[in-house]
Amino acid sequence: MTRMPGRSRLFVLAVPIVAVAVTATPAAAQSAPPAPGQAAPVVTFPAQGLTLDEAIATTLQHDPALQQSRVDVQRRQGLVQQFRGAFDSTLFITAQYTHRTQEMSESSKDTERRKRDDLDEVIANREKNLAEVSRLSDLLTAIRNNPSDGSVIDEVARFSPATAATLRMLDGLIAQAAPAQRQEFSAIRSDFLSSALLGFEDELEAARTDYDRLRQDRANLGDAPIDEVFIDATGSATLSKLYRSGITFAPFFDSTFNGTNFKGKPRAAEYGGKGISDVLQFRAGVNVTLPLLRGRGARSVAAAERAAAIDVEAGQLILDHQQAASVLRTVQAYWNLRAAQDAVTIARQSVEFQTTLTGLTNQIIGVGDLPQVELARARASEARARAQAEDAERRLHEARVALADAMGVAVTGDPATLPTAADAFPQGGAPGAVAGLIDQAVGQRADLKAATRSIDASTTLVDAARDDLRPRLDLQVGTWFTALGEGSGPKALDRWVGPSAGVGFQYEKPLGNNQAEGLLAQREADTALRQIAQRDLDRRIRLSVVESAGTLEQAAARVAQAEAAVGFYETTVNAELQRFRTGDVTLLDTVITQQQQIDAQLALVLARQELAQRLAQLQFQTGTLVTLPSAAGARD
């Protein structure tokens, strides 16, 4: 067979019909495509019938299988977005506050009790000393007022031996001195007493002041505590970003607060508290994690995202193939409807012919040229024709329902919601060379392309799973500045110290590694399954092209033969009817000839139907049934 230049006549005739249907607007009154979950629309079709372009456009708009494929593409796009989210910058904010009250340890309680006991002891000593100084001051006043009272000096000796010794020495000098000097020594003694009395008064005042201070200090301390309070607060903010290379970059800022005191006490130590100021610490820096083995590189880290993106392309190709499959189903149903309509027309013509023949038979019997029994034969033929017409009407109704089902529309009791076909069967010729059609099919079939991209997606996951067999070894590097202060935060933030730095390693190696090896086995098996399915699809496509091309040529030959037979029978039936009127042939001969004409006409309808369907099937197999305006337009 010689291949025709360009496309064969079959392709020239049929492809424009389907290609235009992708963007054509049907003449029927239609609603917008239903949203998922809504009822299918009811379409009122024009009385003159529906063209094939309009039927295909309605299918592309309402077919549930296409809607499912479009939603599946959206689902696949959602997966891409989900996996892309792993590389989004993520803000982590944590805050924690702890207020802890607990009983003090026995040693701490003993320490606080001893502190107060020691102070109580000091206060008691200070109180005794104050009494002694006060008594001594009184004795010195008595001596000054009564210098000759020696018992007073003996009592002074109990508190201040040095003062008593000085007084006895002066009293001895006065007693031994000449009268002229006695007055002088008496003056010295009086001055000494005044000076000593003044000193003891100052000491008494100081003792009283110290005593009052100690008592106030003791009152400020209060009772010894038995419980203590700890307050701890932490807060941090981290902005983490995982790159497709596997590196994680995470700048951070964190703060800590630590405070403690005795329960129910002011903070100052002189008031019974611990005397420890609150400590605030702030850090600002960045941490970087660099994977050295597992988790390094985009082939491992971004594998899920890349596979999902490839899967979106496969889903779009599946949608393209589903468009072709839905269009093929509609085209097949459309030509079935066209054939059913033609069969009804032929059946009605047969009824008219049989009715006319019954009338002629009755007339001929009336003039005595035919026996009465021939009228029963004519009426039987007419009844059979009417029964065939009713059966053709039933098949027509079924074909209209089938086309509505293929287009994805609903129907009501209104006959206008069931479509009728307005286009006639296409004329066809021979297909091109089979080898060229096979190459065209392998290059054009969207489902084969989808299978190939599906293998690419699975291979991406296999590569990632193989890389993930390695152990994990991560290098962790960090650097930061620190601010430390007591009391208030602003004071702590006045001065930052740094940079500080830290480095660490994290190593992880499962001893059995069953999880990673099992995942790799699953990925490889899934890839093998997809490769087997892709090779089988390629094989079946090639076989289907060979089959469709061969049957198409045979169908075209049958159409030519059926057309010739119909032409011959049309001439023969007209002649037979004339001869029946003149009595040259019998009624039986005329009925048989007319039945043969009907059979020839129905055979022509079936041949044209098969040719049109074979043509659409070959275009489907070669991937040329639906011609999209552009890849971008198809995706929109």
C-alpha cells in the first residue's frame, strides 16, 4: 500500500470536526459545568438536531469522567504544593514559665535559724552591756556628788577596774598631799570624774543606738523561712529554612529568666530574703545543619516534590487522553444515533411502500385480476413493516439516551432533552501506511506519554531511596552573641558579648537498615510495574493501530459495495412496482424485492456507521482524535 502525502482523506475529513469541538460552543441551551457534588445539568437540544461538533463540545464540558480527571490534576497539584511546603520558612515561637515553691532543706533552715539565734544572742549581750554602762554612769555621778563614799568606788570596780584604780590613786594622793596641793588634786579628781562620766554617757548613747539597730534588724528578718520560691522563664523565636540541597539555616533569638527567694520575704537579705537579683540572659545567633551523607542534595531532599511535579504532568496527559476517550465514546454514540435515525427513516419508507402496495393489491383484487387471498399476504407484509418500524423507533430512543449518557447530561420527561443527530455520515478513503500510523501513535498517544512520565516520577523516588541507604552524618555549626544582666531586661540588652561558636556532629546508622532497604525495594518494584504497564500499553497501541487500519480499509470497501447495491435495488423496486400494476409479476415477487431493498439500505447504514466509527477509532489509536489548541491552553 502506498502512503498518501500528508494525511489520508479519512483524517482530512474527520480531524477538523473534533479539533474545532474543543473550543466550539454548542447551539443547545446549556448551563455552566456543575461543581463537584452537584447534579448533572439538563440540556434542551434544538429541534433540528445536534451536530457532532456540538455533541463533542458538550461532552468536554459535562462528562463526569473528564471532571474527575480535572479534579485528579488538582489533587496532584495539591500534592506538589504539600511537598513544596517542606522548604517553606517556618517560624517557631516557644515560651515557658515555671513558678516553683518547695520546702527548704534542713541545712538551709538551720542556717537561717542560726542567723536569727546569733542575732538574738548579740542583742541580749548588747542589752546587758547597756545596763552595765547605765549603772556605771549612775555610780560616777554618785561619786562626784559624794567623793568620800568608798563603797561606790568598790562597786565601780566591778564594771570598770581601770576607772576604780584611777580614783583610788587620786584619793590616795589627796590624802597624802599637803593642804596646798590637796585642792589641786581634788580638782583633778573632779575633772577626771566629769570626763569619765561624759565618756560613759557617750558610750551609753552608742550602746543604746546599736541596741535599737540590732532590734530593728531582728524585726526586719522576721521568722526563719521554711519554704523557698524559684521562678524560671524561657522564650525563643527561630526562623528555620530547609533548602533543597539539604542544608538547614535557622537564625534564632532566645532569652532566659531565673529568680529565687524565700517564700513571703522581700528580696533584700536584711529583710529576710536571699538577696539574689534576678538573672536575665539573651542570645541571638544562627544555627546551620549540613548533611554530609543521607539527606544531602536535591536528589534526596526534593525527590518527593520533583516526583509530584512530574506526576502532575502525567495527570495532565491522562486528562488529555481522557478527553480523547470521552470524545471517542461520544462519537461512537453519535454515529449509533445517526444509524438509528436512518434506520427509522428506512423503516418508515418501508411502511409507506407496504401501505401503497396493500392499496394496489386491493384495487387489483377488485377488478378480478388477483385472488382475494393475496390481500392477506399484502396486509401481513404491511404489519411486518410496521413492527420493524416500531423496533427501529425503540432502538432510536435507546441511541438518544446513550448519546446523552456519553455527553454527561441528564434528561427529563421532555423529549427535547434527548439529542438527535444532525450530521450525516462522513465520506472516507483509505488510511495511510501502517508503519507511519504506528510511529504517529507512539509519538502522539497521551496515555503512553503519561505512562512514560509516571516511570520518570517513580525513578526519581528510586534514586532518593537509594541515596537514603547511607547513614546520617550531619555537621551542626552555630554562632551567637550573648547579653547578660541582673534586674531589668533593658539593662541586660545594653551590652552584647561575642561571637561565641559551637560545632557538633550527629551520626545515625540503623544496624539492620531494613526500613530504608524495604522502601527501596518498594520503589523499585513500583517502577518495574510501571515499566511493564508502559511496555504493554505500547504493544497494545501498535496492535490496535494495525487492526484499526486494516478494518478501516475493509469498511470503506463495504460502503462502496453497499452503495452500489442500494442504487441497483432502487431501480429494481421501482420497476417491480410498475410490473405489479400491470400484472407482470406477483405480489410475492414485489414484496421480496422490496424487502431486499430494505436489507440493502440497512446494510448501507451499518456500513457507513462502521466506517465512521472505525475512522474515529483509528484517530483515537493514533492520538489525533482531539487536537488541542496548545499545551498551555489545554492545561488552562
